[in-house]
Amino acid sequence: MGDGAVEVLVEICREGAVLPSYARPGDAGMDVCSAEDVIIRPGETVLVPTGLKLAIPEGYEIQVRPRSGISLNTPLRVSNSPGTIDSGYRGELCIIMTNTSGDEKADAVFTIESKGNRKGAYRIRRGDRVAQIVLQAVPKMRFTVVDSVADKGLDRGGGFGSTGTR
């Protein structure tokens, strides 16, 4: 692979699964698709199957991230964003999605193409692009116990909103 790409082996484990792909040149994330029709009711958290099993090279992880259009236009959220798929995991890649709708209009069923962040259940169809994945190098950490970290490096002073909002 002379293009600098890192090889990730993939097994298709559900009929009709779609291989992840980059939507445009220069994209960091590849879109991943649902391999099944799934309904996510208000307040529910479900696994959306992709039909893919991956062999990620050691020293890398795959991060699962939301697609911005779904986050903007629907109450659907990738619950553990970014999710980490470790190099040793060989099970099916599933996307953990939560419908943050309240229970109003619980009879309404929308699709991820719906605009306006409508409240209700959402139908994800087989083949819908539901998240994106990014391959990331993961250096190993080694901890060294010291008496104090106060004089190590630069202390930026504060945290948890200490820089304000403007």
C-alpha cells in the first residue's frame, strides 16, 4: 500500500453490510452504515450493528464519532463519543446510539434525514450512514511515581471552565 494507508482487515458478518468509506478526499473519518433496520424510541440506548468485524493493527485504535448532520438535526447521539475500538477486539463493530427525545410525540417515527431535531422515535434503515470512524495511533504510557507534579513542566493554573466563555 504505497499510499501511506494502514491496513485494517475486515470480515463481513451480516449480509448486506457496507464497507466504510471516505465521503471526500481529505476526510479524517470514514462513514459507517447500519447493517439492519433499527427503531430507537425516546430515551432508549441501542446497539446499531454494522455487520463488520475488524482486525486493527497493534498500536492503533479506531475511534467511533458522531456524524455532525445527525447530531445537529436529530436527538440521536453516539453515547460514548468518541468510542474506542481496541486492536484486540474481534467482535462486531456496533454503534451505541441514544435517542435523547423526551416522551412527547412518542407515536411519531422519523428518519435520520429528518430536519429540525424532532422529538419521537427514529428509524435507522439498513445502509444509513450512522457514525464515522477514525484510525488513531496510540502510544503506550508508562507512569513514574514522584513526590509532587507541581514543579514539573508548566502549570496552566485552573481547570473546569477557568478560562471563562469569552
